[in-house]
Amino acid sequence: TAVLSAPKDLAGADRLDLPGVGAFAEGIRRLRETGLAAALGEAVRGRLVPILGICLGMQLMARRGFEGGEQEGLGWFDGEVVRLPQAPAVRLPHVGWNEASPRTASVLFQELPPRPDFYFVHSYHLQCRDAADVEAVCEYGIPFAAAVRKENVFATQFHPEKSQDYGIKVLENFLKWRT
């Protein structure tokens, strides 16, 4: 395990994690300015290195986002990152524990109960155009993608590292996954 911060560091990686806390516009700007966006594209799309995006990391994988102004994302998922709708019974940001409803055959949710709970902290969410990309859904005012996957690209809106045993199992499942 290593923290990688330069494009050259990604060359030997056999798994990647794109974590994130913050805003879409600033996150994608920093990835581009440092050359990490291109290096991630080469590793993930070129060499098919498995990657797990977490929270903002998941959102940056979208085609575009609207937090901090409209910005193009990495484009690995055909979708947009938009603000959760404000409603009387819904507080933003969405902070706390909520159940996710995973698809039956989801790699990330193997050996977990049908509706495990995870820890969320966000005000924006990824709207996927292709429902087949959505691995799990959470309900918070509206249903939204709690986890997505396309080939070797995995991502969660929740924080598995803060989600106790269920979150650890999600991380273990990602690490055990083989193409």
C-alpha cells in the first residue's frame, strides 16, 4: 500500500483507490493540473488496473459535474453529478448511516446482507444514464446510486473506510476481485 501523488507513481500499481472529500470542480482541476487525470486514464483504461473511487472519487469518474460550476469529469461513467434535491425531511449535506440495496450479483457486496448500512457524507450524487452501471441504490429523499461499476472501475458514494464491518467487507471484495 502506498500513497501515490505523481503520475509516474501509477506505472507499477496493480490496484488503485481514488478517494475524495471536497468539491467536483476543485478535485478535477487538481487531477488535471498534476497530470494525474491522464495517468489514471492510462492505468485504468489502458492497462485495465482495477480502481475504487470513494465519495468525490466516484463523482470525478462521471462525464461531468455541476458542483462549483460545470466541469468535464474523467468520463468513465456516462452520467452527471448533480445536487441532491432539497426537501422538508431531507437535510443537506447527507451525513450519516443509510441502507444500500445492492444488485444480487454485485462483486462489492458479496457476503453482505441484502440491505447493509454505510456511512455517507455528500450533497451531490452521480446520475448514471446506464442503469446497468448502478451496483447499489440508497434512498435519501430520492433514490441515488450508492455504488457503481463498469468493468474494472468500481466506486461508492459512501465511505467504506468509515462504515465498520460492512465497509471493510466492501474493501476486501474489491481487493479480491480478479478480471
